[in-house]
Amino acid sequence: MKTKLSHPIFKIISECADEINVQAFVIGGWVRDLLLNRPCKDIDIVAIGSGIELAENVAKKLGNKFHVNVFKNFGTAQIVYEDYDIEFVGARKESYRTESRKPIVENGTLEDDQNRRDFTINALAISLNSKTYGDLLDPFDGIKDMELKTIRTPLDPNITYSDDPLRMMRAIRFATQLNYKIEEASIDSIKKNKERIKIISKERITDELNKIILSPTPSIGFKLLFDTGILHYIFPEMVALQGVEIKNGKSHKDNFYHTLEVLDNICKTTDDLWLRWSAILHDIAKPPTKRFEEEHGWTFHGHEDKGSRMVPKIFADLKLPLNEKMKYVQKMVLLHLRPIVLAKNEVTDSAVRRLLFEAGNDIDDLMKLCEADITSKNEYKVQKYLKNFELVRKKLKEVEEKDNIRNWQPPISGEEIMKAFNIGAGREVGIIKNAIREAILDGIIKNDYQEAYIFMKKEGEKLGLKTNS
């Protein structure tokens, strides 16, 4: 089967391969995505011989401005051309030890190289030499698996997944991204080898997890991770959400599957990884806060507060960034019930001011999260909530335009309070500052310096303080 390679870089690689008498092939993900009509910026070139020598010749032909990054320990070389990342490697065969996913590597044939690939759809290769240019080599029926929308390993799945357990995560990631099914033998093998995921670094696991989260329907991946048992090793806090308990005829919803619904819902409105993580973690503290009350049934009081306090440990365990991204997720988890409460009750200016003050510029993201959190099967209930959220959005806009509260700081600073009453830093400053903030948020005084100053003097007098003037 002939394949059309339209990009000029392949003709350049072809000429260089012929000049140094080396067989060269484009292989793996780029070929797969070409056939699936998906964009791909990573090009893997396999040479039967030295990949580094081929890369150096290609760079020379492209001109002096193209630099070759050589990684001698791995026998690879890299060229960045236009917006493509091109990696050159010599064909190799691999063998593994049980305690490590790092293989023992030897020079090999194209067949050896294709045998070591994780899935049939990633073992496709296209010849680049002039005599066979464009010939597609498909030794494991990868094309057929594409037609069947199936993830299958080229060799025995037990060997493939045991050798490199990260491939279990990759199988689930590809199934999620492409909406493919994983063949039964592979599913059985992943269940059998699930414990071996423990030898993989957290960084590599989380990289695959984030790719699942960024796919169009992440629930596909999370259900596979759960059903195969891998999630129990990599993210036990999420597994704890699963299950329904019944007491005195009263039950609660399955918070694991509810969370997946919320995640899929939010993916319709945002590609932002951290807002998607907020959806995953919004109810993460429901298991530790679950209580049964005779009058109310099952309750999860304070799960938003406890959940926000669980975020740093989860981020640290998964090697996610412990920076402003983490703080953003914490804020989303902490505030995720607030708009829902507003939507249930009469929307007061005071409640809206407080929400704007606490959410700041993330208010729009918070509203997206809350709307995604509506997973009732009762269509009337869903429409009612959505209608109420529209009222909340309208009120947010009105109050923001009127009071300018978003990212607001009170008009009187602590330094001004100390100067006005001729006092040092201490408890009284905090009391007065909080009183001013609360008065503005409650609408007792306007967000105005003059009104705040007069109010400050009165609050100081209550504490027995006198101003200098």
C-alpha cells in the first residue's frame, strides 16, 4: 500500500538516507495520525543503522541554522524543523528486567523495532528510501484495528504490559482520545499486571492522566482505570467516591459516577486542564465527611472546605504543580457550592458581593463548574437550576458594574488605621479592617474612601480608640 507524504522534509530525509546507504522509515504516532487525519507535530524516524548520522546529514542539507541535539546515551538525535519535532533513532530490539521499565537495548532490524512497539496502530511504518518511497509496512494489521477501532498489542499483551507497565496507561489514554475499545485479552492482561504500575514514576503516570483528562470524554478513561484496578493504585481518593450506601431506606448518589458526569459536562465548555481538575476534585471530601442523620438522611457537611484542604496533598502525591494552579483548584473546590446556594435562594446584593470578592477573576470559571455540577435525571429540575443560574449571572454582572467588587481591596489599609489612631500593629487593626470589609460587602456603606473613613472612626471609638483629628 502506497501512502502520500506531502511534507517536503520527507523527501530531504529520503535523499540523505540514499546518500549514506541507510534504510529509513517514518514510524509510530505520526503514521497513525496521518491515516486518522489527526494533526501531529512529533515525527519519529527509524534508521537501519545510525540514526544520529542520518540526522546530521539531514541538518547539513537543511542548512547551518538547523542544530542537531544528540543524545548519545540513547542513540537518538533531534532536529526542530518549522514546528515539527523530528527524532532520529537506529532500529533496535529491547529486553526487560522485572524490577524496571528501562529496557536493555541492542541494535536490531525494522521488524525488531516494530515488535517492541506498544500497539498495532503505533507499529505502522512508511519507507522513505527512493525505491520504496511511501510503501506502508503493517505487519500486525494496524490498519484493520483502526477500522475496528481497537487497541491491541503486537505481541502477547502479558509481555507488553509487564515489560513496560506505563503501556497500560497509554492503552487507556489512546482508547479515551480515539474513542476505541481495548481488546479483551489486553483488558485481562492490564487487570493481571495492574500492580506493576507502582514501578512507574508519578510524573509519567500523571502525564498520561492529564492527557486522559484533556480528551473529549475523559470518563471513558476513568471508567477503564477504575474497572482494571489501576485507579486504586494511582488515585485512591477518587476510588473512595465510588459506591452507594443505604440506611433506613435512604441512599445517596454514587459520587464517583457523579464526578465523571460533572467532568464530561465541563469538557463541553472548557479545554482548561485546571478547571477540569476542579471538576474531578469538587466532591473529593464527600467520603470523609459522610454522615447519616435520621431527619435529613445522608449529609456531607463541610465537604467543600475539607476538599480544598485535601488538594495540596493530592497535588503533591501526583507531582502536579504546587503553585497558583493548585491554589486555583483549591479555590474552585472551596467555592463550588456557593452559586448553587444562591440559585436556590433569593439572590441578595450582599451574597453576590461576597461571592465576587472571594472568586475574583475566576467567577466565570466557577459558574461553569456549578452548571456542570447539575447532573439530575429530572429534566424539570435541571432547567430550573439553569434558569436560576442565569439570574445569578445577571445579578453578578449588575453588582460588579455598580460596586466594582471583583478583585477588590478595602479602601482603608491597615497602615492608615494605625496612623489614624496612633497605634501599632495588633488585634484592633484587624478588627477595624474586617468591620470595614464586612460593612461594604453587606451594603451598609458604599465602596468609597470617605464613607469607609467615617465608619472606621466609629469602629475605633467602640474599641476605646481616638483619632488624631
